[in-house]
Amino acid sequence: MEIHPAAVVSSGAELGTGVKIGPYSTIGSNVRIGSDSIIGAHVVIEGHTEIGERNRISPFSSIGIAPQDVAYKGEDTRLLIGDDNVIREYVTISRATTKEEWKTVIGNSNYIMAYAHIAHDCYLGDMIIMSNAATLGGHIKIGDHSIIGGLVAIHQFVRIGAYAFIGGMTGIVKDIPPFMITSGSRARLYGINRKGLTRQGFSKETIGGLKKAYRIIWRQNRRFSEGIKQVRNEVKSTPELEVLLNFFEGSKRGILR
């Protein structure tokens, strides 16, 4: 390990082999950091926070801070971060409240750019990009491979489906289905994220089925339940199509039209 003399690391913290801690960083007593992770200067990591291996956390980030919730009374909640994440400057990530599972979760290989905020009780999958100053309210769930543009604001309890692409400066108050492009100061859907899916290796048949499902469900101005029934009757089933259709279940905020 390499711990700068100006860093403050609690005796109760657990650090893996190869961990580096920069000057003026503060590591709390209930923090665990996995092997080969690098913590830059002026980083604060506190609370019951578990960070996996090979993460990179840039200067002035605040990780595992208390949730911004007036009902929080100092309960023993958690922040869990996986492996190979990049967390850039001034990022803030809150530990959870007691209102769900007592944990905020971030998966693996995510790239979180400067000034982004991840609030309490959020759940992020893998390979997600959050651009500069993207802001998540509490209890948000984001699927794998999603891209969140700069200055995006997402309302609490919203779900973002896998492989979704959200343009910059978008305000989102309802669920964004997987595989979709969304943009606008008040979010609008703009169809299937065709280029993104092609780059990820999805077949033309899969993308074509998703495009047909989109036309049926969103373009024909019918109830979602009717559109889903028609899609199941007319579009060949694929795992990706099932992900899209199953996304409609359990929505708390409603699905974006």
C-alpha cells in the first residue's frame, strides 16, 4: 500500500494490497477498499462503504456520505461499489436510507464523470456512463450499458432500462424503456438506439424486432397493454424483446410516452 503522510486513514479501515491513498484524503473506520484501487487527493470516504478492486477515485469526491433525506437519523446503511469503476472529480455518492434495502449499489466498470451525483438507494448496473453533472434522485435504477448525458436530471424512483441513451440537459420524470434514445428539456422518446445497439453487437434481426415493437407500442397511440399484446402476436420473440416488454411491469412513475 501507498498512503500519503497527509492522508487520514482510520485504524478500522480495511485496505487491500496495492491500494494508494493520496494526500489529504480521509478514510473512515467502516470503509473497505479492494486491491489495487487508487484514491486521489482530497477524497472523503465514510460510512459503511465497501469498494471493490481496481477502482479509480479522483480528487474532491465524496463517497458514502449520509443521504440527503430529512428522515435519515444516522442509521447503519450501506454503499456498495463493485470493481473497475472510474469516479471522476467532485462526484458525490450517498449511502442508503432505511426505506428500501438499506444499500446504495454501483456495479462494475462504470465511468462516472465530474460533478455527477448518485443519491441514496440508487442501483446502477455495469458499463454505465454518467456524463458531467448528471444527477440522480433517490431510489433510481439504471440498467447495464446505459449512457446518461451531461446535466441530465432524473426524478426519484425512475427506472432507466439497459442500453438506453439519454441526451444532455434532459429532465426525466418517468421510466425510460431499454434500448431507447431519449432527449429534450422534458424528455421525449426518439426511437430505438440503433447505432448504440449495432456497436454492442446486436443482430439486425434483433434491432428490427425492437423497432417494430416501438412503432406498435408508441406510434399507434394505443394503451400499453394493447400494444404489448399486439407485439407478442406479431413480432418474433427474442431475449431483448422480452426485456423490453417485461420492463413495463412494476413501474412506479409510469412509462415515458
